[in-house]
Amino acid sequence: MPELTADRTAVQWTAAGAEGDVLHFRLTRLLGGAWRLQAAVEAAQLDAPGAAQQLAEALDRPLDEAPAFLELGPGPSVRAGGGAVRIGGRDIAFEQAGRRVVLDGVDRRGGAWHAGGPLEPSERLWGTGERFNALDQRGRDVTIWAEDRWLATEGNSYVPIPFLLSSRGYGLLV
């Protein structure tokens, strides 16, 4: 079990990566049902704002709501505003409104970040930007990388968008 350090708005921990390096994680949830999970190889790369602050800054708008402060729970886990996150090092489970989304083994290998997790049998995954293979990206390794390659039909795109939407009603923005 990882050791969590926390204040009212953020939780941080470290975990060993698959390649033997130390990975640093930071979790914030300051408004609504959106959690922000950051991962970095250097702790200094993690910044302070939560998801709501990032969005408010990008839209040049003030925050209109009070933050939902985080509470540490057993397991280790974090609770805020009716949602919870169970933390097992690189394995992270988000729970809210009867839904559970699991990221198994968030890791950095070969210089790139990787994440995956179990899906419901009928679950579909859409997004990741322009693709030339199929609308449903379930079962595919999707690389979010822009590369201008003439007539490439797999792997690369002109418009990669690091957003994934599940038919179960959750999204993941990387």
C-alpha cells in the first residue's frame, strides 16, 4: 500500500514503475465529478491546480463554487463530494454514482505513459481524435501522437485528441 500525503485539496504518493523508476502521483478534485490525476517522473513536474482551476484559467473565468475538500479514508482511499478513489500504487479505482472505473498499472515505459483497465463486456470506447481504423477503439493500443505521414492508416493521425469517452458514461482526458 502506498503512503499518501495530503492536504485539503490534494493527495500525493509515489510508486515503483515497471522499469524500476520512481513515479510520482498527485490527485485533486475540487469541483463536480471531475478528478485530476497527474503522474510524473519528477515530483517538481506536478503542479498545484486542480481540474476546475485548470479549466477556469483556460477559459479566463472565475470559479463560482466552493471546492469539495478531500478526506483520506482506509484502504488507502480518498473521498470527496460523493465520490471516492481507491489507491493501490499504480492501480487506481474511481468510484462515483454507482460507477467504478479502474486504471490498472498506470506506468511509464520506453519514455511514454501507459494506462489500461477492465471494461464491461458491452462497453465501447470512442474518441482519441482522428482515426482511420474504426469509431470504437476498444481493444486497440492507441498512441496519442501527432505525425504527418502521407496515407498512413493506422497508429498516427493529424488530429490526436487525448480524450476517451466510454459508453458507460465516463470520460478520460489525458
